[in-house]
Amino acid sequence: MSSKTLSFFDRGILSQAAADAFRKLHPKAQLKNPVMFVTLVGATLAFGQLFTSQDPLGYVLQIAFWLLFTVVFSNFAESVAEGRGKAQARALRDSRRQLVARRRRKDGTFESVDASQLQKGDVVSVTARETIPGDGEVIEGAASVDESAITGESAPVIREAGGDRSAVTGGTLVLSDTLLIRVTTRPGEGFLDHMISLVEGATRQKTPNELALTILLSSLTVIFLLVILTLKPFGLYSQVTFSITTLIALLVCLIPTTIGGLLSAIGIAGMDRLLQRNVLAMSGRAVEAAGDIDVLLLDKTGTITLGNRQASDFVSAPGVGRDRLAEAAQLASLADETPEGRSIVVLAKEKFNLRGRELTTSHTFVPFTAQTRMSGIDLPAAGSGQPARSIRKGAADSVVRWIESQGGTCPAEVRTAVDGISRQGGTPLVVAEGRTVLGVIALKDVVKGGIKERFAQLRSMGIRTVMITGDNPLTAAAIAAEAGVDDFLAQATPEMKLARIRAEQGAGHLVAMTGDGTNDAPALAQADVGVAMNTGTQAAKEAGNMVDLDSNPTKLIEIVEIGKQLLITRGALTTFSIANDVAKYFAIIPAMLVGAFPAIAPLNIMGLKTPYSAILSAVIFNALVIVALIPLALKGVAYRPMGAAAMLRRNLLIYGLGGVLVPFVGIKLIDLLLTSLGLA
């Protein structure tokens, strides 16, 4: 995606964010953030005090301006976070142009119409070098498609009718052949439209955790407001007289303005970090849920293993030569275009110098089906008295049933070889000719390098991993042990996946899973975080709450880490915000009361020069700290896999202690600067 080249601090983004920061000063916009709304009201009242206050004019003016800029800086943080998304949306819109679609009429002929007129259910034809006019499913044909406008990846992908790679996205380019596509969305509701809306932030709503934190911050604000209202001139302390300007400054410094000003930016940046990795989150709730996940369901093929099983050995039956087994296996695989089938042909050539051959006699290839779970070839009787041949290769139980139906039997040695290959994590394919079992082909499923270490990291975070596979239990157990997953689900069906997710959720766990097929849709919809592959079906993408544009199942691990980083960042900055309020108490309160109560002078541990400089320094620091923390809010706190207790200790040490110490230094430096310049 073009977003990968954008920087948060791109000059265009910053200039636009600066303008938006002032536009958002409208009270209606500020009401969404109660803490900043109170600050804006305080700034307005402070400006009003310019004409009535007994305080020095310069002091009142500076307080008013710095309170206003506290709100502006908060708006700026949110606008910078939103700016990247808006830039992406502009790029996506620019990439769209008025398209003409060839829509099929009822009589089978085609008419040219504007792509915006296409309705759900319409069938269109798209040929090489033409842009797909809308989201849909390929119902006829196969073609190479350039999806770089969506994914940013230049390598074309294959889209074809049937299977789990039939979904196409409007705005992508067909590079070869012709596709017949059924439109699956209404005008304005396509994937690209939805993506533009999301990256602009137009549909972003606060997550439950954000709402809870907003309520907490609002409650603290109300409490401090009530405390301020009880102070003089409202009658609590007869010996002390506080000006309205000072009370406003005190209120703003005591309420949690730092986290209040950054809260929205943290949430937007979390979704953007996913987008940088080409994952489109349908809601902030999904990103947040990823941070709380404690069970991961991962498909074995392509996630835990490389995905393409390779033939590694031929194990012949008693009395059968390995060259005969290899020759039969190669014949049965000549029409098999799967990576496994091609690897069998290559292994036979490498080990026994059996070259791939063109069959000149009439023959019939038997394709693999999910029902038979085997494939092969039938050769008629040739000259020289040679009999007809029927060769099959496939799952052990299927091939054994086939030979038994013809009166044959499977030797015990072959069954032992099948079990041995399965226990070692391989996949056995039995080869038979007529009523005779010739032996077993060993296919090896290679576990990805470093995956075991990643699962160990997840375990240290309290996340349990479950491998989902269609393999038999023996093979599944061996691969699970090699990969280091905590559990596995063998011979998994859609119903079994759904039942497993419900069982985990019923036990109080939050579950994430990936999928790409229509049969994955129920489980994706049930999971707390369902990541659909962009190459998958429309049903899968609609069922999940995230779409991986790169269609990389291992991305699920990164998604969990980003979700946790979002929660950690929010927690860390909340800790910092509350902690630095403590330091501001030591700056403002002693300075305000020392005139009436000289005995509290030792509490002015910062040694601030005057009450005016103390209050003004705290207000300025309160505004500038928001600006200083914008990069951290947008980038996120560095994530390290560790337990909750260790993470709490780390946050308290770094952001709790730091939140107390940093204001002491900052406020003192500002105080020195103000007094040296004669501004306070």
C-alpha cells in the first residue's frame, strides 16, 4: 500500500494537522473530550479576566494563551494521527477513476455502463489490461491480477473461479486472460470505499476501554472542579484570596490533561500501525481485543509450516523394488499440478533417473477429490501381452479401501511404515497398482524457521497456541511437538473449529484465528479477533473484523503484539499523566498558600521564585508535555513479551517515577527562564 512510504511527520501532514488543530476548537468537537472541553472553557474564562482581574495583565494573558494552546496541542496530536489516514484516503481516491464496465444482459450479450451503476448480483466481463470495476467473485475463468493499488505488493496474484481465491477487489488490474465476475456489493459499499472511510477515521468510534478511561478522567475532572469551587472566593478559606485566573490554572493543572489530550491519538495510531503492516482493522475494538487475546488458533499450512509438502522418500512394500514404486508414483503424479505432485515426479527423477514422459498410449487420469482422497492413472492393455494397469496414490485408508474392494490386502509392513512416517511429522501417501500395494511416499511438511521461538514468546505473554490441521492425529502431534504449540486440533472441520472457539470462550478466554475460505466464516465471526485473508472469499472477509491485505497467516502474531502495544501505551501514558500531576501539586499549591501560611514554605521544594512564576511554569509545562509525548503516543511504547506483574513494575518504574521527576526538572527550568526574562 502506498501508505508505507508516508511518515507521521511528513511536512504536508504536519501543516494540515496544524490547521485542523485550530478548526477543532469548536465546542461541539471538544465535547467529545470532556477534559479538553473543561480546559477550553477555562481558557475562555481566562481571556475574560483580562478586563476584570486584579492580577498583572501579562500573567493573565499568558495563562489564557497557554490554556488555549493546551487544547490546540491536544487537537494537533489527534490531527497528526488522523493525517496519515487522510493522506492514504486521498491516494486511494486519486487511484480511482471513472470506469466503464461490460455488464451482461439477460440475453447473454454485454453492454457498457458506468461502474458506479453496477448493482449487487450484476455479472461483468474484464479482460487483460482492464481494471476490475467493483468487488466480486470470479464465476468463470482464471487470470493474473495486479493488486498493488490495495496491498502495495507488485507481485501479481492468481484469481480463479471456485475455491478460496475467487474474490476480487474493485480498482485492481487484470494482467492476463478474461474473468467473468459477479458483483457482491452495492454502489459505495465496496472494499475500497470501506477502506477509505476507515483510514480517514470517519467511522472510528471509541472502544469500550477508551470510553471507560474517558469516564474515569471526566470523574476526576468533576471532583477537582468541585474542590476548586469550594476555595476562596467561594468561602472555604477566609485567610486566602484566589483570583479566578489562578483557580482556572490550578484546575487545569490538577485534572489529567496529559492523557486526556493524547487518548484519541493513541487509539488512532494503534489502528494505523496495523495499516502499516497491511492489516485493515474494521474497528478500534478489534485492535484492542487483540491486546487481550490469550488463545491463538493458527492454521498449520502456511502459518506454522512452509505450506508445500515435499516428497522425501519412497518406502517399498515387501517384495517390491523401490524403482517400481517410484515409477508407479511418477505415473500417478504426471497430471498432479500440486506442489506435492510435482515433488514426487522430481524425486523419482533424482533418485532413479526416471524422466518425465509423454504418454503416447491412450490413458485416463483420475483426479483427486475430497471424497476419494486419492488420484492416479488408468492405462489400457498394451501390446506384447502386457495387462491393463490401474495405479492409485493417496491417503492410506482410502487406498487400502480401494485395493480391498478388488480383493487385495495391505501388508502389515506398509501399515507400520505409514504410522512411522506420521509419528515423525510426515504425511504418508500409499501407492497401489491393482490389488497390490507397492509402498509409501513420505511427504515432509517443513516447519518454518524461528516459529518455535515465537511461540515461546507468546507463551511468556500468557497466550496459548492451538494448531488447526486436517492431518491425522499422529502427524498433527509430531508437527505440534516440533513447532512448540501448546495444543492441536487434528482432522478439523468447520464445525469443529467453531465448537473449539466457543468452548474456549465459554472458559473465559479471548480467542483469535485466521481463515480465508467460506467454511472458515462461522469461526471467524465467532472469534474475538477474526483475521480474514484478502485472497480469500467475500464471505470470510465479511465475517472477520480484520483483513490481512498481504494474506500472510503468520501476521496474526504481529496483530496480537500491536494490540498489546496499544494497551501498554495507553496504560503507560495514563500512569505518566497521573504521576506528573503529583509534581504539579508541589509547584502550584505551596506557591498559592505560602502568603497566608508562611509555615508551608519548606514545601516549595522546587525553589520556585514567585507564586506567579510557579503557576505559570506549571501551566506552560502542562501544555508542552503534550507536544513532547506526541511521538511516543503515535509510535507506541516499545513492546517486550513479559508477564502482567513484570509489566506493571516496569511501567511504574519508568512512567510512574519518570512522571514525577520530569515535571520537577521541566517546571524548574521554565521558572528560571520566565524570571530571567521578567515574564513572571
